[in-house]
Amino acid sequence: MDANIVVMGMESVGKSALTVRLLTRRFIGEYGDIGKCPLFILFYLFIANFNALMPFLAIKHLLNSLLCLAESIYSHSFIVDGRAVTLNIWDSHYSQDFSADSSLFEKKVRWADGFVLVYSICDRASFNTVSWLIQTIKSNKDCLSTDKVPIVIVGNKRDLHHRRTVTSEEGRLLALNTHCQFYEVSAAENYHSVLMVFHGLVDRLKDAKLTTKKPLRLKGIVKSMSAVFARRRTESF
């Protein structure tokens, strides 16, 4: 099964830390943007795949990641219930100016088969943003039933429980009311809990019968981003 996944959430909630933990089993630096050190990440991807695969397959994974680097889209393969699964994971940047990025957001939603929505348990605003994202995704997703949109909600930074402002019960209640799945994890401390997040999403993808891979269509995505950035430059003058 191949599927396209978008990881969304406010800045500094650990989206990239979550993605990198899945890809490399390692926690790299503080919760931040891996886009600032792409070659470093690609090196880790190569080493991680080299240990598990034949050399030419490791190189293939590296080249695929290089092709998607500009958009922070990474390809990762693993086994779930004895079945090979490949996820194309878009580590999405968050923009507070949704009106400027609405076209790109809609493309992300159409491209994606499933969504990982991340908030920090130490940041109430990031939790509220996840609630808004769920509504916006479902309103943009072309589905027979919005209840079947594969979404998992992830409360990250569980290791910082002493700074918690969002309870676990609030996360579970949001998931229950929106027909999503809920996990609370620490990308900084635990690889297996992060792996369970993506395994859970794969299960929801199976339930939704979204097992046919869509093409990446990176050219269209890049074109949309270029248009957004060009508009911003024009508005700044």
C-alpha cells in the first residue's frame, strides 16, 4: 500500500521532530524545522536505510528524498501486519496567514490520503489550531463521508508534562467528537510511540479503503508555492 500523508500543526509543536523520529529512529536537536538542515537529515536517511536494505535500495531512497527535498516530502517504507507500506510524508509548514496560502492548503488536502495533526501539550493555541484544521480539512476533502477522512491527532512533548496546559482527556474528547484517532507522545524520548501513530494512521487508511497511491505531482505543488511567494513579494512592494 502506498499513501500520501501530510503532517500539520503550528510552528514549534514538533512536527519535524516527529517525522525525523519515524524516518531515522533518532531525535535530532530541539523541536524545530528540519528544513534548516536538509543535507544532515538526508545523511541520516541514507544511513538508516543502508543498514536495513541493499546498498542500491538505500541510494534509491536517498534520491527520492532529494527529489522531494524542496517541499519537505519524504518517502518511508515499513511493514504493518505483514504488509509492505510506503508513506510519502509531507512535513508541512504552518502559515498564520491562511488567506495567502489557501490555494496551497487546498492542494495539500487533495494530495493527501491521510493527516497527522500535531499540537504541543504545553501550548493551548496549538491545540485549538488542530480543532480548526480538522474542520477545514473535512470541508475541503472530497469524501462521501467526512467521518471517514483518515486523521490522527497527536499531542506531542509528553516529556514536558510539568509544563502541560492541555490535558490528555481534552485530546481524547476532541478525537471522539471529530471521529479521529488520538495519541499522546514524546518525539524526544520514544521512537515506538511515534511508530504507533503512523501504524494507527495506516489502519485508518485501510478502513477508509484509500489504498491507491496518487502521484506526487510535485510540479503542480511547486508551481502553486511559487505563485504564493510571488504574490507575497508583489504585495511587499
